[in-house]
Amino acid sequence: MITLQLPNDEQVLATVGKISIRHGQLDYCLKMVIKSILGLAITEAIDATDNQGSFELRKRIRKLAKQKFKEGEILVKLDALLTRAKRATEDRNQILHSLWAFELDGTPVIRNRDHSFQPIPNLTRLNELAEEIYTITTDLNNARLEGFLKEALS
């Protein structure tokens, strides 16, 4: 039997929050990639992608990029970044959308996709995911502002 409680470790809670904030930044960056590909104003891009989640944003970027760049190196490089973003989002979703609880003996657990309970992710893994999301966001933004996407769009 389990009880529904938050982990007692304030660092774990803070790092889960950090993952959530970093992921919001990733989604914003995906919106800015759409902005750059289409040459939109920031407000237009944000309004046009309102309430679109990561999946929809990645799908839209892929479609727009394929139309704009056709098959080739730019699309392949962008696909690699989008795949990294997809994996990070899946990892984030596993952490944020799973059931966090405690066994009756006081052990904190998380329910996995297979419905089994496992120990909660350790602080190192949580920090690695937050950093991974940040790195992907930075890589996408750099590609857009000064890298291969900027060159392809100019």
C-alpha cells in the first residue's frame, strides 16, 4: 500500500521544479524556431503556438523546415536536435506525470510506465535531466541565432 505524499527532500523537489522550468524554456525556444523559419514577430509566433505542447511544436517545426529546406543537411541537423528534445521531453514527462508516493515503510517511490513502483530518481539523475534540457535549448537557440539555421535562413 502507498500513501500520496511529496518527497521529504527539498533538493529533490527544487530540482523537479528546475526540470519543469527548463522544459518551459525549451518549449519557448521551439516557438522561436518557428518564428525564425517563418520570419514572424515574436508575439505572432507565441500567439500562433498558444497551447501547443512539445509534440505539436516539434511536428510543426519539422513540417515547416521540410517545406523550406527540403531534404538535406539542414533538415538532418534540425532533426537531430528535435530528436534530442523529444527524448528529454519523454524523460521529463516520466518524472512529472508519474505518481510520486511513499510505501508504508516510508520509502519514496514513483510509478513507472509498467505500473510498478520504483525508487524515486536520485538527485544526480534529476540534475542531469535539467542540464540536458538546458543544453538542448541552448543548442537550438544557437542554431537559430548564429548557427546553421541562421545561415540557411539568410
